[in-house]
Amino acid sequence: MRPSPSPSPTGYWCLHVAAPDSDTVKLHESDAPDVILTTTPANLKAFILGVKAGEFDHFVDG
């Protein structure tokens, strides 16, 4: 597990990422440790590439 600190209005929180085996990736935020997202390395890679390409920008645009 490797946390990545990010600023929040109340200080810093972390996104924890764990790969218990080669087919599974688990993520959770330090402010909601009971909520765990489970996915595959391929799906996580596709999501990250989509974010970098701007595929989700319409969700946050004014």
C-alpha cells in the first residue's frame, strides 16, 4: 500500500492503493477507509488513461 497525499479543505487525505495479487487492485481513501473499490489492473489503467485524455472533463466543467 502506498499513500498519495492530496490537499483537502480540512488538511490532507490519502488514496491507498494495494495489489494483493496480479489480477486485483484495491483502492480506498483515508477519510473513508471502509469503502473499498476493487478493480483489475487493466480497468484501472483504462480509467487513468481516460482521465488523462479528458474523457471525464464534462463531469466537472461549469
